[in-house]
Amino acid sequence: MTHYDLHCHSTASDGALSPQALVERAVQQGVDVLALTDHDGTEGINAALKAAEGQPITLIPGVEISVTWYSSTVHIVGLNIDIDNPKLQSGLADIRDYRQQRAEQIAQRLEKSGIPGALEGAAQYASKTMLGRMHFAQFLVEQGHAADTKDVFKRFLVRGKPGYVPGSWTDLSSAVQWITEAGGQAVIAHPLRYKMTATKLRRLIEDFKTAGGQAIEVSSGHQHPDQLRNVAALAKQYDLLASCGSDFHGPDQSWSELGRFLPLPASCKPVWSLWQ
């Protein structure tokens, strides 16, 4: 049976491993098909494709797009995309420009709370094109302000804490359009992590379908079997294809290891059926 992992991150966004090292680890973990889905950029794809050459693994070009939907931040994964599509790249560039502005605001708020130099400190951990909250978390841990990155988010980077800045990302229909125009499949990432009511989650799925979205991440990282069944039921109810992925960020900062998540239920039609 082919082993798919269609959601992970490299140092091109907020992952701990380079694209090359990520591919090597995926091979070690027995992953047959890997999608690199860095946040709001495709900088690492070519390096990952090159690393996969001659290896027993297929690399799928992907991206994870930040979206604001009714004041909530949600993530839409794009799979099997043409990374040279101009509309996609233009949209992603706009989001990255906003990320930089947001990073500057986070640093200002941290400085007001007695932590200077956060922007420069976080930049040491970031790629040239993407500076995000995980990089601030790494800086704050290194400076001794928190025990680990999870502690940082709890104490500094969530609503009501010193470094919190609300996101104002692209809209849902634009994200889906960029992905589909780039020849890819749009996927709602880790739907249960948004802590929405059942009614609001269904409304998100309905809006996503209306925009042209095709799939939902049924299996993602650490999940209880009941959660897997619930998302699988939503996929069936709304006639969505099913995706799966670890959302791997690194050995010490992930929901799960590469390739380690519950298998898709037999009732699901996998998103990769479109590629075969």
C-alpha cells in the first residue's frame, strides 16, 4: 500500500528541517508520496524535487495558504500545484508582505512588554521570504523566556497575551481560486483545530465548496479515532475528497512524525485518486 503524507513544512517557512533533509527523513519513515506544503510560499519546492530524484519517493508540490474567514484564521492546503503560476505567486507574495508587517507589530508589542530585539532575533531562524510566529517562539525559548515553543504560544502569542497580533490574511475564495488556477486541489487543513462549533465548521465547508474547494484533511497529526470518524462523515456528507498529513514541522515541534497518523477510513475517496 502506498504511504502518503500530504502536509509538512521545511525551513522555507517555519519547519526545522531543510527541504533536502525533510525528504531524507520522509524516506526513512517509509513515506512513498510526500507533499511539501510550506506556509504562503513555494521557495523550498525545487530543492525538495531535486532531493527526491533517484529516491524511492514522489514529491508533490504544495503550499498552505493563510486565510481569514469571518474573523477566524483557517489554512487551505494546495496540492499538486504549478508553482510557476503567476496568479498564485502574486497572491502568495502579497501574503508574505503582510507577514512581514505583522512580524514588526509582534516585535513592537514584545518590546513594550520588556523583550527587546525580537524582530532581529526571530529573523535568525527564518528563511529570506517568511518570518512567522514560530520564529519568534524559537527566539523567546533561546532567550529563556519560555520552556519550549508550545509554552511561548500559550504565554506570549495567543489572544490576550503580550505578543498577540490578529491575522488579516487573504479571503477564502481567493485562496481556492489561486490553487485551482494553478492546476491543484484545494484542501481544508486540520479542520478540528480551529475550535469552531459544529455549525460554524459546516458553514466553512459550505463556503469552501461554493468557492470550488475539493477536499478536506480527514487525518491530520494526533487525532482520536472518534475525531477521524467525524471528519470522514463530513467529507462524505459534503462530497469532498479526503487528504491526510502529519503537519510535520520538526522533530521537537510537531503534532506527529512524518507519515504517522491514522489511516483514512475505507469510506473516503482520497484526493490522490485525481492524480492516478
